[in-house]
Amino acid sequence: MFSGITGIINRGEKLKGTVVLMQKNVLDVNELTSIKSNPVGGIIGGAIGGAFGAVGTVLDTATAFLGRNVALKLISATSADGSGKGKVGKQTFLEGVITSIPTLGDKQNAYSVHFEWGSDMGIPGAFYIENFLQHEFFLVSLTLEDVPNHGTINFVYNSWVYNDKKYKSDRIFFANKTYLPSETPAPLVYYRQEELKTLRGDGKGERKEWERIYDYDVYNDLGEPDSKPTLGRPVLGGSSTLPYP
């Protein structure tokens, strides 16, 4: 089904990966017919009729559209650029459905992906993902196989990824390896700091469905000043002296 895409891929310095995700509604015809071309020249919604004729089923058509509308870029945990940030690889896309994985959950689909990744790029420690579909999908995991000098790298996050335009910065996921702040690989420090800024937000506006910002509220249920003034307690949060609950 994806021979036209996979056929042009040079298997030279490549990292093989498997992406597992769940579409919001894999059989939603309205979703397919409303997709517009993505920034890299993906198929436009007007071509939906031809896609149906060539593939034959709604499911296969959904898969074809998904492949060119989900983009990934690896980030190195061991090799930095001139500014000290981990090197970022070239953008790549989902290629084809993998049907030989027996551990897939209900409504989960697995897709193959190949990343251009030279020996000078080191070991991946994170990746960017962009969703050019109008609706969100549920990203289960990314697994990289046969990484030189390392082996397998797992990214397991179980997170919704919304349309790219809803985010102020690209969604980033880190490998399932924990570090103390002082032990974080230097090439990943910048990316982790930026992710923390995103999660903290700026304290303004109303939280949106696609945001992952955690926020604080004041806590004032600490005393009984109505019954006795001496039983009053200060409000925790919202002031310069007690900013957090």
C-alpha cells in the first residue's frame, strides 16, 4: 500500500522504528474529506475519491492520509549542535501498517517509520511529533530498534496529540529513562527546560482542552475565623509571600 513511499527511502544510515497510536475515529469519513494539504505537500481532501478507488476501503484510505499527516523528528541525547542543544534529525513520516504485532490493544494501530540518522548524531533521547490532521490522535508509543551502541529505545507516553496549529511549540516526548536534574544529559537540558515552561504556562487565560498546563488555586480552608478570630489562618496561594497552595 505504501510502496510509493517506502520505495524511495534509502535504507543507508537509517533507524527503524514502530509507532503505535489510536485515531480519534478511524472510520470518520468527514475527517478524511475535510483534510487540507499539509506544509510538505500531503494529499488534499479533493483527492479523496481517487484514494477510495485505489485502496478500496475507508480504513485503508484513513491509513494513507494518516501516513503523510504525522511527522516526527528525533533529538539526540549525546550529540549537540553549536549552541549545546541536542542535534535534531530530519523530518520523517509514518510509512505503512504493521499487522504482525500481537500485543496491540483494542483500536490500536502500529506503523513503521524510518529516520535518517548518521553516526555523528549519537543516541536519540527525545523526539518531536506534529499532527497535521484536523482531529487529535492518541499516541501510545514509539520504539526504536537496533540503535548503534545502545539497542532498543522506548518512548511510552499514552498522550493525546492535537493539530499542530493548536500548540505554541511542537510536542516533544522523551525516552523512558529518568534523570536527576543534575544528571540530565547536557544535549537534552534545553529541551527539558522548554517543556517545563510549557507545562507551567504563564498564569494567564483560560485553560484549553489541548493544553497540558498544570495550575494552582488558593487554599483557604485552614481555620474557623467566623467562630473565633484567633482560629483564622492565612490563605495559601495567590500572594507574593505565599504564592503556592
